[in-house]
Amino acid sequence: MGMDPSDPRDQGAMPPATPGMSPPAGTPPPATPPMPASAPPPQSPPPQQSWQSSPQQPAPPPPPGGGMMAQSVPLPPGPLAGTTIADFITRLVAYIIDGIVIGLAGYIVQLVVSFLPFPLDLILHALAVIAISAGYFIYFWTTRRQTPGMIVMKLLVVEDGTGATLTQPQAIRRWMYLGLPLALGTLLQVSSGFGFAVGGLGGLAFLLTLALIVALVSLVWEIYLAYTTYQDARKQGVHDKAVNSVVISYGPSPFNQAR
């Protein structure tokens, strides 16, 4: 059936394209099918910062009992990290420095009580020296772990095996071992005042003889303490082993440049 030019439905209709023939002029080109959407290009990871250059290691778990290590946590016997056992000469020098400090304090007390009648001045001075010595060592051992003399020589006195600060009972017992000569001398000083007041010259002569004996005993005791400290591999004298204390050095000593 042919196309009727008079039929308005057939007006404007284009005849089918013949293969090999180009479309008539004025015919719009066929629409190009849309391109399938392509996936976005892979994104490269951002460069690592300097603090991320190495893999982060997980933090170790906190020790039992809190985030900070308590002083009571047992440590292996021996010097603490970064410290060494203090040598004998360094300890001796520190003890001499402390003795000078206590001696100066005792001299000031003597000046204060010198205006009191005899033998009250002698008794008060002796008791004051004992109190100053005990308070001096016990206070510094239990608060700073070092006396002023030990600060100068860079020493610490701690509990052996743990590194803990000495307790007050430990410090009192340690002072009693070290302060025995001082206690004997003070006892003699107090006795001499009463002896002279009561017995006159006879009592004084007896006390002078007793003073010689006490001085000898005190000297022997100090030598014994020094000997046991010097001979021990860990430099623990009788006074240290009695309370399980050890003296350590945390800095160079002028008497041991090897540190």
C-alpha cells in the first residue's frame, strides 16, 4: 500500500532508510547512547605523619594496685637501677659531715643553757644533744632517705631488696646502733654532774675512770661498725643488717671516679 500524499498522517513521515544510503539532508543524527558510569579512580591513602611513621606498640598493662609502681613492689636484691652500692670512704665522709652539723647544733645549745646553774646546764645540754642526733637522722632517713651529709656525697639509705624508704621503727633501730657511743657518752656526762655534786672529788675521780672505760668501749664499737661495713660485699654493717638497709650511690664520688 503506497503513501497517500493527501493523508495528513503520512505528511512529514520519512521513508525508511535504504541500506548504503545517507539520510536526507536536515535529518538530525541519531542520539548517541550514554556511556556507562565508570567507577571513580582509587584514592591513595594520605601520607603518614612523622609520629605515625612506625607502628604504635600497645601500652603495657599497669602494675597491680594502681598506675604507678608503689615502693613496696619487690625488686631483685642488689643495687637499684642507675645506682651502685656506696663505697666505704664516701659513706664515712658523709657521716663526718653530719657529725659536724650535729656538733654545731650542740654548741649552740650549750651557749643557750650555759646561764643555768650547774649541773642543770650539763644535764640539759646532754639530753638536747641526744634529741638533736636522734631527730636529725630519723627525720632525714624517713623523709628524704638521705641526711645533709649524704646529699653532699650523693647517697641514699633504702630498704634492701625493695628500695623503699625506711620506716620509723627501722630508722630508730638503725640510729640506736650508730648512736650507742653518743648515748654512752651522754649518760656519762649526766652522771658526772650528779657525781661531782654528791661525791665531790672522790665521785669525780670515779667518773673519770668510768669515762675512760666508756670512751674505750665507744671506740671499739665504732671500729667494729666500720669493719663490718668495709668487709661486707654490699657494704652493710651490723646497723644495716639489723634493719635490712643498704646505702646506695646515685652520682659520681670524688673517692671512686670509676662511676
